[in-house]
Amino acid sequence: MPANSTHADYDAALPGWIDKKLLLGAPRVLSAARVIYRPYFDEKLREVRTGLGYGKPTKEQPDLKPWVPDVLRHTAISHYFRATASYGRTAEQFG
């Protein structure tokens, strides 16, 4: 499988994942290039992180912990590797 392609199972599941992500409140926008843009996604994600106790500490919330960059990506990769038990397939899928 080429590095710039996606797995057929993921392609089939994508619409369901997108619909679940709509629960964050932002509408789904599909551009002519078939790229999904999520207006206000960063703002909503910041709200979720803050609700979980992560973010930049402020006077109102001085106890916020720093968010680890790419933690969600690394978690997804770990779960994919666990599911496939293949270093090669994981490397092909995530680069």
C-alpha cells in the first residue's frame, strides 16, 4: 500500500467518524478538493482540553497542565500497531 493512500476499512468508516465528530457542534464542510474543514474545531478542542484540565494556565485556572503535542496521533498509532501487530503496516499507514 503506498504511503499516500488510506486503508479501505478506514475509507468505509470515515462517514461514521465524521458524523460522530459533529457532536462537537461545528458543521462539516467539504471543499472541492474533497478536504474536510471543521470551522471552529480548534476552539472546540481547546474547550475540551480545558475541561479535562489541560491548557495554558490563567489567573482563573492556574492548575492547568500542558497539553502534550501529537498525543492523539501517537495514541492512534499505538492502537493501530496493537491491532495489526505489524511494524511495516503501521509505518505504511502513518509514515
